[in-house]
Amino acid sequence: MKQPHIQLDESLNVRYAILPGDPARLDRIAQQLEGVRELAYNREFRSLTGTYRGVPILAVSTGIGGSSAGICVEELHNIGVEAAIRIGSCGALQTDIAPGELLIAAGAVRDDGTSRAYVREGYPAVPDTELLLALTESIRAQGFTHRLGIIRSHESFYIDDIEEINEYWSKKGVLGSDMETAALLTVGRLRGMKCASVLNNVVRWKECI
């Protein structure tokens, strides 16, 4: 059945998905695939499919925030997707993390509204172990500068006490902040979908507050 937001259905028969935030990032993803085919573009959800080394891949943008990311995960699960990796952006919370460095989420602080709507706050937002290990191994093998650790997902950039909040989590060793990872990992885990998240740092610590 065609899903109401992503406008896709089971006939795609694709098990693996890549989830950027910005719809424009699908243009970069398309350059890495063969046999690319645009599928749908509804609201923030733009999608395309292609193959990578012979494996069918689905790419769907999720827009900004946990709510739309959660919708995307739910509807991808409904059409048979078994594993999804978020490839997004974040702001560093540590002084030694440079722009362009990759942050691999070993877990996420659930400061977003979406994951809290699903389950009590004590429930951890953690990636699928096998997918996390495979993602980390691939990044290391390609020589990308990266960190593996905890990130924080938040609800808004423009709250009044953002500086104090960022300082707090920086002191706790959190690597960076985004808006979608906690929702992705929580909803994916609850629905039995393997999920992981890797983030490109786009701003140094203290330049994002």
C-alpha cells in the first residue's frame, strides 16, 4: 500500500535505505549509484533508487527534525525496509572536532520530542550493533577522520537557554548535536528496523551557539 507521506509502496522491494535530511543531498547520493530512478517528492520526502555494487538502495530525505524522521522510519518499515542509515549534519560540542569530521553515533541523548512521545526517557537511543560495527569498519577502511561516541538530538535551534544546554552536554563528553538521530534510533528499534547514524560536522564548537 502506498504510504501517505513518502508516497512509496512495497513494490519497490528494497531492503536498505540511506536517509539524508536535505532533499538536495539526494543529488550527491545519485552520483554514487547506478541505474538511478527518481521516485517521489512529497513535502520534505524526496526519494530515489539505484544500485551500489549490485545492491538495490533507496534514498529518502527526511527534512528537519525528529517528527519527520520518525514518520519516514515508520513508513519505510511498512514497505519492507530492514535497515537504514542516517547521513546528516551536526554541530560539534567539543573543541577538537573540525568541520568535515564524521561523528558516528554510538548512542543519542533523547532531548527531542518525537522519541519521548514513543517511549519513556529511560529507553536508550542506540544503533543496531551489527550495522554500527559495519559502518565504523567501512569509515575506518576508507581513512575518513571520525569519532565514535554519543551525540545529542534536540528539538529547536532557537530556544533561550541554548548556550547553557550546549555547555552542559559538552562537559558530559557528548560529541555533537543534531535533530534527528534519537528519533531514528528509537523508532527504528521499537519497530525492529536496523538503524545507525553518521553525521558530518559542519561547525566548530562555540561557533554554533
